[in-house]
Amino acid sequence: MPTQSEQVIGVQNTNYNLVSVLYHMLNGAATYDEYIQDAEQSGDQELAQFLQNVKKQNAECANKAQELLAQRIK
């Protein structure tokens, strides 16, 4: 049974949630670049590497979110 918000906007909550997660992941990617640059400029290679790993994992999750969304909107 559709929720009230699903009835009002016509979008399943799960799809909306997935779009929201994807948006925040993509938005965060630009922020990670700034953080990586800050770490590199301060000479903290350990932190820069950590942030690069976070960015890579975030990108992998964003790709998976895109795949899931594509499956749901066919």
C-alpha cells in the first residue's frame, strides 16, 4: 500500500531515497577533492590517501546507486 507521500508526489519512497543518497554522494565528491588538496598542501600524505580512498569508495557506491535507480525506472 502506497504511503501518503507516495500518493501525493507519485514517486515511491525507496526511489526518492535512492535519488537523495546519489545526490549527496555526488555532491560530496567535490568536497572530498578540497579535503584531499588541503591534506596534500599541509604535507599530510596519510590523510590525503585516506581521503582518496573515501572518495573512491563513495564513487563505487554512487555507481551502484545509479545502477539500482536505472533498474527501477525502466
